[in-house]
Amino acid sequence: MSETPTTPSTATSAFAGIGKDPRDVLVAPVVSEKSYALLDQGKYTFLVDPRANKTEIKVAVEKVFGVKVASVNTLNREGKKRRTRTGTGKRKDTKRAVVTLREGTIDIFGGGA
């Protein structure tokens, strides 16, 4: 009884040992004029977990929305410094991902009418 070893799919191997759920990687869609303009090109912008890498983001989008991803571009945004009553403060740093789809579309704004 020799069993052939099965290799895990990329969907499971990207999250193996990390304990991350794909919905924990994607925080929220970005709603801005620039992100709306990118929708015509098949590019969708998301706020993502700052510790997530491009592979995890790709797998998360494919699992959650059921689409094929062509590429993922990420950018780290440093939080702005703000003055408060007691001194200075800082907003938290964020990470964004611009996901280009190979095929399919995502209804991220819930266009149910």
C-alpha cells in the first residue's frame, strides 16, 4: 500500500503553518476616485493586513471572490503624524494591494438593487 504523496494546492500552501484565514488578509476595499478609475482596467484596490505578502493576497482574492488574479502590486503607506491636545500622535501604517484580474469581475460595492 504505497500512497503517492499529494502536493497541496497553492491555495492551501500559501496559508499552511500561518493560521491565516483568507478573509483576515483582505481588510476592506478602498473607496476613492483613483480606485474607481482603475476598475475599468480590471484592477481592484484593497486594504490588506500589513504582514501579508503578495502570494497570500493573490490566494485570498481568488478564494474569496472566485476569480483568477494576473498580478498583485502592494504599497506600504506610512501613517500621518497629527497634533493632539497632549502632544503629537500618529495614525497607523497601512498596506494596500492593487489586484489585476486575468478573468472575471468583483462586485466589491454590493450592487444589489
